[in-house]
Amino acid sequence: MILPNCPPSFGEAVAERIRTRVEVKPVPLLPSGEVRITVSIGGAFAPQWVRSSPQLWVDRADQQLYRAKSEGRNRTCLERPPLSYVSPEEKGLLFGTSQFQDLE
């Protein structure tokens, strides 16, 4: 799930709402019965000035997902903004060569 221009507190609220709704909704089993399931959610934030690729965001969110699972499952773990670390790939996207650089 991608929430563009989403403030951190809203992202946390959405993730927690999803987690609790999954937790309280039993899944019916045939021929009879039900099973309760839980979900762990990981999330990443990017300040508006950071240019990034979808894969880098997914990688960072995935790190938080594994953190949620290792801390006991059935929880949300989101990066704490502001993100002070900018990866080399993101720096390349932000400060990389411009297609207009050769125009003089």
C-alpha cells in the first residue's frame, strides 16, 4: 500500500486500523468452523524532498516488517520520520546527472 503525501501519524493510524480489523475478523472454514489470523505490517516514510525508487521504499518497509515479526508478530512497525539516512541510490537520484547538463 502506498499513501502519497501522507503525514506519519496518518500512516501509523491506517496501518494499525488494518492490523486490528484483520485480527478481529474470523475467517470461515468449510465445512464448519473458523480461524483467527493476525498480520504484521512494516512501513517506510520518505520526506517530500527525497527522490527514491519504489524498490527502495519496499526494501525499507520490508526491514520494518521483519522487525515487527521478530518483536512478536501481530504488530505494526514503521520507520520513524524524519528519515535522516539517504541511501547512495537515493543520492544518485537526487544529485545524479541531469539530461540538461550538457546544454550550454
